[in-house]
Amino acid sequence: MWILKFKVLDIESPLTQAIKNNNVEVFYYPVNNYSKSRRHYFVLVGKIYGEPESRRKYFREIRKLKNARNGRRLEFLELEGDCFVMITSHAETRESKLMVGVAYNPELIHFEPVIWHKDGWEEFKVASIGRKNLEKLISVGESEYEFELLEFKKEKLKNFGFLTIFPELTKKQEEILNLALNNGYYEYPRKISLDKLTILTKTSFSTIQEHIRKAENKILNFVIRAMKK
């Protein structure tokens, strides 16, 4: 199987702008796409990461696209915590027909979610049983977009990732874990201590330690079990 990993930089889109404006990251799967009444429709399922208020602001900004007459339009949005289902659309153009034909080719396989980084770029990893579909994707990407090729090789599947198999954390566990991660608690050397995290969260040391330990235990158990399979 042929594997292609690439980035698309500086995408001019209100969805990208909302990511950058609110300093959040989105992991999503492009589930489906279709055309109707000279518009392209895109169905995504995903998870959003960032501070709680940043996530709320992001979706408030996205909802403003519901009445958009030009460009990207929001057709449907359903939220549950930090998970969402979203359908957007835009008018058919020469560029969009070309992009949809190669990037949303049903012969491509998404083994990992697309990463929509807070700086605005997107990272994709797709696979195909032959290399021609991927070569065409590279050609269109390089001619139409700011495209960065990261990996293109033939190999057997070693791993996969789906949003629904992630370990489920409580809302508080996820908030504190995100806060710890964003403030450098897991960097080496650490940029913040548990004592300082208690000040940011206005909780006791024992409470924040309990939330972090329980969240780490869920994630590590999941990862180690997955590695053994």
C-alpha cells in the first residue's frame, strides 16, 4: 500500500481563520462529500482541542457562516462536548472540482484524522493501493496550493487511529490535562508545576493531582494495550 503524508499551508478559508483566531486545534475525518444544486457539500466528524472559552468562541464564529452567501457556508453543526458533526458547502468552481476530484477520491483511505493546526495549516495522511492517485494529488497540491510533501512511500499498515476509540475522559479531566499540556507541564524541563496549575485552575493540589493521575492512567492503559495488539 502507498502512503502519502503532506501539509497544506495558508489555506484561505473562514474555517481556517476561525482556527487561527481562537487558538484551537481540530482533528477530523472527512466522512463524505456530495454535489447538489451546483454546490459541493463536505461532511466532517471531529474533536476540538483548546481552552474551554476558546472552543466556545470557535463554534460561535463557525455558526456565523450559516447565513453566508459567498464562499464557505455552514449547513449543519451538532456538538456534544468537544466532539462535533459538521456539514459545510461552497459553490462549484474549476478549482473546487479539481480539488474534490483528487483530495476526496473515494479510492483514498484515511487511516488517521486530519490535523487542523492552530497556526492554520492542515496535515493529511492518506493511503492508496496504487501510487497514481497519490501522484495526482501531489501534482494538484503543488500547482494549486502551498503544498509541503512530508512522506511518500510504499509500506504495510502498522497503525491506525479513529476518534471513537480514544479513551473517554471526564470534562474536568480533559480541561485540566489540556491546561497542563498547553502550559508546558509535559515538556522537559517542565515549564509549570502542579502548584502553579492549582492557581490557574483555582482548585486544591490534591484535586488537580487526582484529575491528572486518573486521566494519565486512562490514556496510558489505552496506549499500552494498543501497542501489545
